[in-house]
Amino acid sequence: MIGTLDPNIPPGPLAQKWRSHRDHLRLVSPNNRRQLEIIVVGSGLAGGSAAATLGELGYRVKCFCFQDSPRRAHSIAAQGGINAAKNYQNDGDSVYRLFHDTIKGGDFRSREANVYRLAEIANIIIDQCVAQGVPFAREYSGYLANRSFGGAQVSRTFYARGQTGQQLLLGCYQALCRQIATGTVRMFPQMEMLDLVIVEGQAKGIITRSLRSGTIDRHAADAVVLATGGYGNVFYLSTNARGCNVTATYRAYKRGALFANPSFTQIHPTCIPVSGEHQSKLTLMSESLRNDGRVWVPKRKEDRKKAPGEIPEADRDYYLERKYPSYGNLAPRDISSRAAKEVCDEGRGVGPGGRGVYLDFADAIKRLGEETIRERYGNLFEVYEKITGEDAYKVPMRIYPAVHYTMGGLWVDYDLMSNVPGLFVIGEANFSDHGANRLGASALMQGLADGYFVLPNTLPNYLASQMGKRPSLDSPEFLKTEQDVRARIERLLKVNGTRSLDSFHRELGLLLWEKCGMSRHEKGLREALQKIPELREEFWSDVRVLGSDEDFNQSLERAGRVADFLEFAELMCGDALERDESAGAHFREEHQTPDGEALRDDERHAAVFAWEFAGDAQLPKLHREPLRFDTVHLAQRSYK
């Protein structure tokens, strides 16, 4: 440990509103805004909303994405909804209750001030999106409909059937297109950021590679915003799109940005189980299904191969309802995932390999009618049938936990700026809001809060001091960073080994799933930390990357991402080993309560772990940011 971090949080977060547009935007006059340029990397909900809002305010924005269109950003994969405490059901919800549920859901490993700001902004996000025409579900009366999600006992999740992320992204995309048409935003699709340029200690640009032509370019700006999502694909199999990667944030880490809580990885309990070694990704079934679906397995091992209809009610174990009567099937994701693993480890799992549990809608269909269930979840049932060939209206779905979201990310202060001046990080790419476990329907909330409201308020504070300081593209720092990128690409192409990229990635993912997945222990983490460098060494001596650098080359772009995963995995396991406690999704088997729940160590580990790159083949340096709880009192988390 080498000291502590200061996130610059204002005192008394519940008494102080987050700062207003007026207080910040007067720092940069409208005329000056047109002279300032901002790079936004990523075009999902966080990046797209940030680029659109900054463009509307008059800044010149360059927005980069590796997809062929912002409409294909991974935000479209969010299914179930977005949280906000509107209290339309009059069931006792409030901003404070949303704040409290989020702090508790994260197992007291997130900042109070950031989470309260997020809960407060959530209400105006809904107003913003309705004004954009997002087709949220509505009641017969015309009011916006709500449903429940895990970790909450009120209905606060706004949704558009099972495609909420896609509809929100379309609203964001039309706002972005408006700014592209006015000329304040320039869009650069199919361009991947390969490095960050630091000039005199400040982030001043990026190096990119065109995925269409292979051309490497330099881009200078007055500030850089990373909105590049999470790193769940380090596990190979995850619910993330295949293109999702850690490269942008890991390159920033190697340039001096601190990486916080990298071991905090969320395992989602409601995914279609693995069906064979041929799979390259997994499919999410929205947590919203647990509103009406009941999770169960047979009570007896010998019944697990029977058809579900042949198992009488008395022989079924509705284990979430049994273990967590207050929340039942809507227990938080980390708890529900471990409970599913537990019953499968006991030999009561269903389906091929015994790695599955039932999500049964028979009672809901009997009570509400099949048509009502179709209205609520129809497209999710269609996806399930296309993948499995089973009709979930007639037989229960089979689900099993899978890697989904990452709570870790680059360290940021209260203004969303990293420890590198001028480098701002928003959405899933930062660590700030979710602690050790994200509550369902909070990812869209954070992405839009950061992009539409927080960043446009805080970025001008930095920009006000940057007039006329944008460096030349021919400065030594840009030339040196580009040279580093080209050397790395050349090194990948020169190996010319025998093993495929997928074979390395799959081996790494399996190792992480077994040693640093749903549960971890010291012995397994030490084994992983011994094996990962060996695998990385083999990668750089025997990987086969086809094609050339100056052309469309998907093998090369994938090679760079896998190489970064092989380095990042070591940081991830090192963080899990150093955090000698259980907290939320970080479940160390040595630290659990008598009834098998996560056992925190608040005395030693009520802190953010932020890692500083110390050089290749060197152990990273750990910084700690102590977490202060003035309003919510630390307590053993219970959902019973």
C-alpha cells in the first residue's frame, strides 16, 4: 500500500444537491466551447449520450466506436429495464430508498455520495427519455408501468418489454444524429482505440486503427472520455457481445490511470446454460423474468433427469423462496447465482451436464393467463425458443449463472475524472457506483446519468483551464505512442506460431471461471497467478495471427484484445487475492457466515482497491481509498 486516494467528495451528500448546469457551464463561454475539442471513445448509452449532450452544448466532439454504427453498441443487449424512484405505484419508494438499496446491494463497497447522486438523477433520466420518444411500457391508464428487480421490494423499474436497452439507445442515437447533422459531433465508426496519449501528464489524445483499412491515425483533443464498457469477455464465455474487450481501459491503465476493484465481476443468475464446447458466448434471459417465474430444482438427485412435468409439487425445491422468504425469486444476483451453483454442486442440477435450474412460469400463466405473460416477456420467450428449441410457455426454462457485468473499472473521482488529468471515464468503464454487486436495472441508469447529466456538468471545470493547450499531432508524445502501437502490432504478426487465438482465450477463460469466478479461494488464486504468466509466454511464442496490418484483418484486431486479456487477468486475480474477505460477487470461500453468506472485513477492507501500473513484469502498486458511510450504517447484508 502506498497511501490513500482522495476522490474529492463534497461533505454531507444527502444535504447537498449535485451541482447544477449553471454553476459549471459559466466557466466556459459559448464562444470558447467551439474552440475546445473532446474525444469520446464508445458510442453506447454512456458514450452516445455524452457525445450528443456535449455537442448540443457547443463543444466539438469526435466520437469513436469499433462497431459499424452506434446503433450496434452493446447497450442494445440490456433487456429488463432502468431504475428510477418515481413511486408511481405509491408503494413507499423514494430517492433515499433507491440509494439505500443500491448501497446494500453493492455490499457496502461503493461511495455514498456517488450512489446518492445516481439515485437522485434517475428520475430526470426517465423524463429525458420520455421526451425523446422512448416507448416505455404503460398501464391502461396511460401512466408508465413499473416492475420489480432483484434486491428491491418495490416496483421501480421502467421497461420496454425485453428490449429496454435497444429502445433507450435509439433515443440516444437520434440525439447523437442531430448533433452529427449540425456538425458539432464527428462520428468515426469501425475505429478502435489502441493507446492513450499523455502530454505533460495530461490526456490529450488517442491512437486508433481503422478496422476497415488497417490505417493507424493520431487524434488530439483537449480531453478524452472513455465509455468503452466492461471486461467480462476475459472469461471467454459471457453474456457480452463478442467484440467487448478491455483494451481501451487497460491501455489507459498502462499509461498511468489507476484500475479499481478489477476482481468485482457480476455473475448473472438468469442465463441460458452452456450447451457444448462449440459456444463462443452465452445468452442472457432478463432478470425481469423472475417477477413471474419461480426457480426450482428437484429435491432428490435421482429426479433430475425426469421431465419437469413428471416431478410433483411436493418433490420440488423452490430454494430461493425457501432460503430468502422476504425477497424470494428476486434475491440479488450474486446471492441467486451462488444458490444455483450450490444446488447444482449437490447433484440436483437439471439438463445436460447437470448445470441448470428451472425457471417455471406455470403458476403465473395459470393466475394471469398466457396472453399477459406474452405481453410482458414475449420476445424473451421467442429468443429462448430459437436457441433451445423449447416452448417456455409449456415447459420451464432452464437457466444457469454466467458472467455478465463488471463493477470494477478505471478509478475516477466525484467528477468522473481519473487520476490522469483530462481522462474522464463513464458508464461501465469506471468503478464508481455499484460496489461489489450491481443491482438489476442499474446499468442503464448509470450510463445515462453519467452521459446526459454528470459529465456535462463536471467536464467544463477541467476544460476551463485548457484553452490553447491542445498539442500538435506531430509532437514527440504522439509520435512515440504511435511507434509503440506499431511495434506491438508487428510483434503479434511476427510470432507466426501454431495455436489459434480462440484456443488461448478459451483456456484463459476456463482458468478464470474455475479460480476467480463465482467463488474464489487463496489456493486457486495463487494457482491462477502462476498459470497466467505461463500461458501469456506461450501466447507470445506460439500464437498464429493471419493476414497483414494494413488491411481489414479481424484476426489481428482479436489478437490485440486477447493479449490485453492475458495481462489483465493477472491484475484481476491479484486483486481478488489481496481482498481477503467476501463482499457481494467477490466470494472468498474462506470468508462466509455459518449459513453460507458473504462475510465482509470492514476493519481492513472497507476501501476501494486501486492499482497502479509499475512496469512490465513488475507487481502493480496498490492504493486504497477508504469508504466513508455517514448515512447508511455498515451491517451484515441480509435478504432473508
